[in-house]
Amino acid sequence: MDGHTRAASDAAAGRTPLLLHACCGPCSLEPVKYLRQEGFEPTICWSNPNIQPIREHDRRLAVLVAWARDVAHVDVIVAADDRDAWEKGVAPKGLDRERRCRACYAVRLAESCRVARERGFRFVSTTLAVSPYQLFDACHDELVSLAAAYGITPVWRDFRPHYPESVDDSRALGMYRQNYCGCRFSAAEAALERHEARDWRKAAKAARREGRELPPRPEYLPG
Ligand code: SF4
């Protein structure tokens, strides 16, 4: 069923069609579930030219498509992935995470809003509001301003309280879960954080053993 046909059938069934930009399969589980509970019927839109290398991009897309088809029964629109635009508009921001991620959200959400308008969706949302590792406020601002520019209503929800549930549910389904956001900068940052976390755990263990004060815990370390 294509996006137009699905939109028509959902409207007929009393649900409200919504285009849901999805960053990956695991982050889509809870938004689809909770948006349906609100009366929306999501169609997923894939536009993620940020994901590097390309085999990782293709793997995440394949996981999403298989889950959408076999488990969630959600249509997936594979939209444009303009990797050149990402390199020109986002990569030069390098390790300035706030500016880089904001520009990255804009590239992906602009394409999703363009598709939404082209296909007649009145509502747009994103799974980027699930992960506590995303820049929540920056992503909100980008979605709201792009949706306004395209004449669509943004459906922004704080899905972060459902993140632990999404981890459990995706593991139960045996889904591949990546350990970095997507771009090469995030892969390097995540690797560095894993090293720092490992070093902190070692130092904390030694401090406990010797009855010393624990070293400061890295902010990003959960629990
Ligand atoms: S960390 Fe994630 S959101 Fe930020 S630029 Fe990289 S891929 Fe995009």
C-alpha cells in the first residue's frame, strides 16, 4: 500500500495519518505504539544521510523495514538521502556538537516535511525524541520551524521516558542496536566515552577498595 492509499484508508478508519521521520528501527517502536494510542496512524519516512559508513546506513534501514513490514505493519517511505548536502552543510561543524546536530536534524527533518507536504500528510513527527542522547530542545526547534515552513503541524512528544522500554522491546525482538548516533564524529565521541567510562569504573573500584572518595562520575554515564 503506498502513502496516498494508506492515508486514504486510515482517514476512512477514523485514524489520523501522520508522517513519522524514523532514525532507526529500535527508536521507532515506542513512537509508533504511543502515537497510535493517541489516534494517529504513522507512516514512516526514512531520511538519514548522516549515517556512516554506508553499510551501517543500509543495515539500520534494513532492520527498520523488516520490523515495519513484519511486526508493526507500518508503511515505510524511503526518501532522499542527500549525503553530499550532509557533507557540505553539517560535516564542517565538526566537533561543535550543538551546531552539528542542529544542522543534521534540519537536513533530515526538512526532507521529511517536504515528503509530508508532497504526499498530503497534515502531521509530522520524529523518533529522534526517544533517545536521551539526542539534543532534545534543538531537535524540537528544528521540527517546529521546518513544519511551519512547509505548512504542516508538528507532533512533538517527549518519548524519552519510554527509552528504557524501547531498549527492552528491541532486545526482545532481537533487533540490531547501534552504539553510536550515526555520523563519524558521533562514532569517535562514543568510542571516547566508552574508554572514559571504563577508566572511571576501574578508578571507582580501586577507590572503594581503598576506602577513598570516588572520582567524579562522567555526566553521560547512566545509573
Ligand atoms: S551526532 Fe547524530 S544528530 Fe549529531 S550530527 Fe552526528 S548523526 Fe547527526
